[in-house]
Amino acid sequence: VQLQAFGGGLVQAGGSLRLSCEASERTVNVAWFRQAPGKRREFLAAINWNYRPKYPASVKGRFTISREYPNDTVWLQMTDLNAEDTAVYYCAAVYAREIPSTRGAWTSWGQGTQVTVSS
């Protein structure tokens, strides 16, 4: 499956941004990750085919993942952004019964979209 992430850009601290991920075919589990320079790729949120979300404790409350059919677009709404949120944001997908708990389990990745938060 081909994935494309959209919606990145420059935003002021405290602002909001919504990213979208579009897939070339129907997916099951879709996730958002990000990677800042010199840091590991970080899991942000995932959603399964039945709209059930999963978040790490680090972003819960500020980031919301949602999904829209029939186009199967997956959104990441981000609020109260700060400079530490500056990174390249990626969406990923995998066909599995459950949302994977490891980064390596995600088999398809989009090209990433840059988010820059100015202070």
C-alpha cells in the first residue's frame, strides 16, 4: 500500500495543525510517527479499522487520531504545539489483527511531512 502524508507546515507555538494520511488501498491499522533530527522515530497514535485509537502517554490529550471512510483518510489533529513537536511526521500502515506495539511491525510508510513550530 502506498501512503502519502499531507498538512505539514510552519505553525506558531500554542497553535494547532491537522495532518492527513491517504492510502492507495483500504488499510487495517494506520499510525502516525514523527522523527526529529538526531532522535529516534517516535510513535504518536494509531487507529484500527473499527476506529479504535491508541496513544502513548506522552501525547495523550494533545493529539487526536481519526479516520474517515470511504476514502480511508486518517487524520492527526495536533493542538497546543511547542518547539519540541518540530519533526518530520510519517504515517504507517499494517495488515494485522491488532495495532502493533513495536515500530518495526509497521510495514508500509509514507514519505513524511515536515512540521515546524516556531517559538
